[in-house]
Amino acid sequence: TFTAADWDVPQTVTVTGQDDDQEDGDVAYNVTVAVSSAEATYAVLSSQTVGLVNEDDDVSGFVVSAPSGNTTEAGAMATFTVVLGSEPFADVVLNISSSDVTEGAVDVSASDVHGGGLGRAADGDGDGAGRFPGRRRRGVQRDGGCE
């Protein structure tokens, strides 16, 4: 608000960028300055806009943690987690499989789908692999189950 006492003193407007967690690139937008006044000569003035760009800091990708340990022939399981680097616009499917199912198999029968999170759906080919439709910040165990 400007008054008769401070009409000629510049006022600072601060605009703060918002983090959306999605890799959507740098996004241009406008801030509008509009007049509202009982004084007729100001009330008729047109709005003006200031163009800005919100610089993106998100990166698509995923991170796999170190395993909790090794498996053993006695049946000990190992676990690890997976997290996406940014919020996806659509579901992300992570295919989980073992390079040698005679040494370590992903147990597709032990998994389930968690609401809105990573879960495994058996792919039905009997190779010990599964498919994980994913969203960010959910964990997957090495044995194929969900955290």
C-alpha cells in the first residue's frame, strides 16, 4: 500500500520459487501487479506483469542402496531399498531380477502392491523376477517384498 507520505519510496516485492519434486524443466511464469484504489486516476491503470523463471532442481533417476548383507545357501535373505530421484508424472516400473536364480532368486510370490507405492506384480514367466510399479520414497527388498 502506498500513501501520500510514501508514494515515492520504492517497495520491494519478494517472490519465492516453489519446489514441486518433479523434473519438469525450467518453467516460465508471470507475476501480475494490479492497482486497486479509490482514486480514479489510479483505479483505471492497466495491470503490469513481471516475467520470471522457476529453475528446476529435480533429476529423474533412481538410487539403489547397498544390500543389508549377503544371502546364504541356508536361506538367509538380503534386502536393499530403491528410491526415485524425482516425483514421476506417471507410474515408474522397476523390473527386478537375479542374474543367477540358482544362487539368489527374487521371490515374486512374497510380494504385494502397496497403495501408491512400490510393489511387485509377478511377471508369470517363472524366472524369479518381478515387476515393481513405483513411486518415490518407497523401499523394495532384495527378495522382492516391499518395506
